[in-house]
Amino acid sequence: MKNNYLHFNGIPLKQLIEEYETPMRITYLPKISENIQRAKKYFNDAITKLNYPGKYNYCYCTKSSHFAHVLIEALKNDIYLETSSAFDIDIIEKLYLNKMLNKDTLIVCNGFKTKIYTQRISKLANLDFNIMPVLDNMEELEAYENTIIYDCDLGIRIAAEEQPEFQLYTSRLGIRYKEIKDFYLSKIKPNPKFKLKMLHFFINSGIKDNIYYWNELSKLLKVYVDLKRVCPELDSLNIGGGWPFRNSLGFDYDYAYMAEEILNKIKQTCEEENVGCPDIFTEFGSFTVAESGAFIFSVIAEKHQNDSERWYMIDNSLMTTMPDAWGINSKFILLPINKWGNEVQRINIGGLTCDQMDYYNSEAHTNELYLPLINGGEPLYIGFFHTGAYQESISGYGGTKHCLIPSPKHILIQKDESGNLTYEMFAEEQHVDSMLTILGYDKLDED
């Protein structure tokens, strides 16, 4: 707080609102590098403390945010990239042609592979890129046998068991635990073109200090030990993503402890089984980008619908702009920008669409939401913070939204060499003409 107005990473939000108006999305790019360096420090400190013999490698999970400015900022930090679809490969090619990465940058290719995806992976492999397909099923190997010319390193994704409360027992992605060793011995080992270098492991509920996570990690290590004995070139464990980001003011997560415990568990198991310790890979997406983002809205009206329910209506839609909040009930840090001296009241926030679910009314740890009374004067401005991951890709950036609510303007914020903030309009608020074109109304004019 400065002069009774909220600041975000040192950004004077009131000045930003006065210059660009709401609704807006902001991306504070230095936060991306800051979080990458934080994660590197946690794991490298643990490596030093435990005298762990392997290395730590940071991969950025591109599906969390595909924007060029995000990838360019992330790549400043000596990292690798992880892809999830065929069209991620086009991004890799663009970055290479613009000298944002070189052929030595490891590209870990995850996901279920369509024909076009395997073709593009093979293309980069044949162009001598450092690319590693992670096999999602046993049939995938056949797609590379005749299309990849040179030697190629491979990974295998393990089909982890889902968390107990989930509707299904096993992840649809990956190869079952009991099938991996036989698959390696019968299909990969006899082929001199391929070397199995990595086991990939991902838990959808994230990296948490609970019985479920440690139990699944133990299963992974059992597969690693068994496979390492027959596959000496196996030297990497990829523990995937799921490193949490701060989504409430009461957020409490001991990153250093978790990094140390994971490495300690791996080291102890390998020493007990007398096999070499692997290098560690992570694929952090939300952790990398979420805390760089925020949405700023104006409250444009207050409505009293009954004795107990009061609404603040905002100048955009929540369900189209922040689909995580609607689709999977994600919570974000919500704070007023101004009017901090006013009394507060319990409130519901309503978006502009006509959908019943276009609302937000609870914090991460309570089922209540309190914001300042409006009390005249300037509008009440509110901010949803740490929204930098997945929102555009899930809502469909640049497309049409429910009730044709336009995407808000997008401001990029960087620091220059002197530490001063700089602002760039990445995208204006979506214009109606672009939506009418998508919907085919421009063709009516041609007729």
C-alpha cells in the first residue's frame, strides 16, 4: 500500500488504470525470471546440502502460456522447454529462427502424439535439434522408427494412479508400470537408433507433502531402479509439474523442504538399491507464469437482490476472462485497488454475461468475500492477482466469448536496465469487428 492505493510488484496500479482504463490484463515479466531462479535455488541448495550426485534441469511447460513474451523471458534463464502438441513445434521453430534458442536447447515432447505431432518431432530430430520424445504409449515408438534418421534419446511417461477422490483409477496418459520394463527390453533395447534416457512422472494434484504423493514417487523409483539395472543409459527422472504458486494471502508452502525431501527420497532409494542417482527434471508451468499476471476491473454497479445478497457488477466477464475460476473452482488473490479506508461488506462479484455461473464470491479458505463499500467518489477498482497461467489458452485468446464479451486489453510490464518500469500495450481490447469476422458476418457484406 502506498498513499492508500494498492501496488503489485512495485507497479502503481492507480496510475496504470488512469492511463489505460479497465478492464485490463497485466503481465509483469520480471516475475517469470524471478520464479525460475527461485526454483533453481531450492533444488540446487538441496543438491549441495545432500551431496546429491545428479544435476537439476528446469523445463518450462509451454502450455501454461504460449505467448512469445513469456517464452522469451523464460529463455533468459538457461532452461529447457516442454511441448504438449504438434503446434508447439511451430513455436520452437520460430524461436530458433529468431535466435531465441539454439539446437542444443533440450525440447521434451510430452502428450499423446497425433500423426502430425510425431512428424514434426521427427523433422526437428532429423535437423539435429536436441529433442526427446517422451513415449505416451508403446505404439508411438513405431512412428519414429522409420521417420527419425539419426540416433535419438527417448523418455517414457509412467501412467500414475489418480488421486483417491478422482473418478478414475489411472491416468489416461503414459504406459502402465508393469509393462515398461518388458517394453524396453523387447522394443527399445534391440534398436540401436534409440536410447532410453528419461522416466517421466506427473501427478495431477501437484507436488504436495501428503501420503498420496510420496506413495506415487516410491512407485516411480521402483520402476527406475528395475529399469536402471537393465538400461545403464537411463540417467534422468522427470517429476513433471505441479509446483504450487501463491493463490491466497494465507498461502503456506515450504518449497525448500519439498525440494530437499524429494531429492533425499531419490538418493536414499538409489543408494539402498546400489544404482546411480538420476539427473532431475521438472516441468513447472503455473509456478513459472501465474504470479506474473493480474486482471483489473472496475465495479460499475451495486445491486441488492435480497436482504442478504449484495452484488458488485464489474466491467467484464469472470467466466470468460478467468475460466479457471468457473471451470475448476480455482481461487486467486482478490484485493481492492482503492477505498481501503472504507468499511467493508460481504459481497458477490458478478460478471456481464447472462450465465448463472458468472460470479465469484469466496476466498481460498472461506466461503465469504468482503470488499469496501463504494460510498461515492471514484469507482471501486478490484484486482485478481496471480492469474498468469492458462486463462487465455482455456478461454480461447482472440476468439469469441459467451455473450460476445470482449477480451480485455493486455499490458506488458518490464524493467529497464536502470530498474525503471516500462509499459507496452500488447493488445487493445478486443474489437467487435474481429468477432463478427470469426462468426462469418463479413461474408454477408460480400454477398
